[in-house]
Amino acid sequence: MAEPGGAADARRRRARSRLLVAVLAFLVVLGAAVGTFVLMTPRGPGPGEGAAPSPSASSAPSASSGASLPAAPSGALNILVMGSDIRGNAREAIAAQEAGGGTTDQRADMIMLVHVDAAHRRVFGISVMRDTWVDIPGHGPSKINASLALGGPQLVVETVSSLLSVRINHWALLDFDGFKAVTDALGGVDVDVPLAFTASFDTHHVFTQGVNHLDGQAALEFVRERYSFPDGDYQRVRDQQAFIRSLLAQLLTTGRVRGPAEAIGAVGLAMPYLIADSGLDATGAAALGYGLRDVDLASSAFFTLPTLGTGTSADGQSIVVPDYPGIAEVAAALASDRVGEYASAHGHS
């Protein structure tokens, strides 16, 4: 027998409420790689210290009616969110690399440092262009996206930490399949597409300017496309930021998080798709998600780490040239927990 309409609506509202916690925490983790939801526990590495990869997801605590959670970590937090372009399974590739060394056949398709202010009311996503030419610790000058292949998420953490002189508390990563699965679990996302285009790969999805409802596959094509734009990766990064904005705006209008049980339930939905550092467990993730239930999206901001445009490396690669004075300004804002002031002064919203 068909489920009554009222019961079905109530079930959908409960699911959205659980997912809201996950996405608020995911906000802390994921930026454009979308469904990297739940985030971080108090303990984390200092500059140049990456946490060991966690090849398997933690099991979630029970979402009982008497559920309780530890207090969320205090103070400002920095979480590095990555999207892998691997065609296979990123978790398996990372585990194999950790066990045997060598390189993996993957690059960081998306790199975003997510800064949560000390009050846990505002979140700032700082996108790093994947072709930014940097010094990768232990490997020398290269595109920053190569750090994932050379040393896994830990090396990406070390590289970004060195670039911004910042302590990164935790990292999280999604591959293509995880991204699609999380987006579909949300029932799709209504995204305000800034520029119309047709994807150059997979299904060649057609995106019209304005609001588009995107399922997992379409969302993946949206956040990955670069060849359709005159400025390539620059627009791709803006589209990744637009995706996150739209996702959060959509979920923040569906209701508020009621309590710890909902946060715990969200962890159960998200953990199978999330690859994260060993300091992240299900209880800590739920605690942070619940602790971020009062995030104010209107006062948060997303922007791209300053660059000087594109260029060519000594060995002939097309690269993005870092703007080191501009990066130093961002680093200073991160160190003093004044990213909001920096964003306002530079017109980022």
C-alpha cells in the first residue's frame, strides 16, 4: 500500500533535518566537493604534520533517544577539503600507498581550506587553484594538485600548511563516486548557475543560467567542468563555490537541527563516503556537526587564494602563478582569526 502523503512528507523532513547537520559539518569540510559532510574532532596536526589516512570509515554511534555528545572543539578550526579525480576507489588507492609507498594515479581536482571562526558562527572557504605552482615538501616545485599523487592527503596537508603558515586540524576527501552518492542522498541540489554551458565530458549535461536542479551526475559535471570557459579553472572554482552556497542555502531553509540524535544519525549517512584523517571518528564528527548548527551563512564567504594569473613553468607546464604578497595577507588573517575582515575588505561574500 502506498505511504500516506503526510507520513511521506514527515519522513522526508526528518531525513533533511539529519542531512542538514551533516552538511553544516560538511560545510566545514567540503566545499565544492560536496558531500564531504561531517567534520572534525579536536585533535589535529600542526604545520607540516599531516594526519595518517584512514582507509576505512568509522562506525557511527547509536542514534538513540537519549543520545548525548561531547562538546565540540573550541577555538578556530582549519579543515582541508579535497576532491580526488581518481577513476577508481580513492580509499583503496590511499591505503595501498600508505602500505607500500610510491605514487597513485590521482590528482587533487579540488582543494579548499575551510576556516571556522572561534565563535563557530561563520565559515570561510578558501579555494586553492589546482595548478598553483608551489614547493611540495620533499619533492620540490610542482603543481599543488600533484601532492595527492606523490604522498596522499597527508602531503597535500603539509603543502597547504606550508603555503599558508597555518595549522590544519583535519582533512577530508571524496572521490567521484562519493560525491555523486552524497548529492543523490540529498535528493539533488538546486544550484544557481552563474554561466550557461554544456559539459565537455560524460553525459554532456546542458546547464542554463539561473537555478538548475542537479542530481549527483550533473553536479559532478558542474563542479568539474573547465574547458567550456575562457578562464578555465578560475570559473570551475567559482562554480564549486556556487554549488556549496546553493547547497547550504537550500538546506538551511528546511528546518533546524533538533538535537544530538539527529547529528548522530547524519554521521551514519555520511561516513561511508568520507575519507578522512585518523583523528576523525563518528562521535567527534557528530559533535562538531551539532556544534555548528548556528552557522550564519549570510556572514560566511568563499573566495580563491590570490594568484597572478597563468604562466609556464621552467619545464614547459601550464601553471597558475601564486601571488605571494596576497597569500601572506590571507595567512595573516587566518592566524588572527580575522578572515571575515579580510573577505569584506576584498569584496568577497
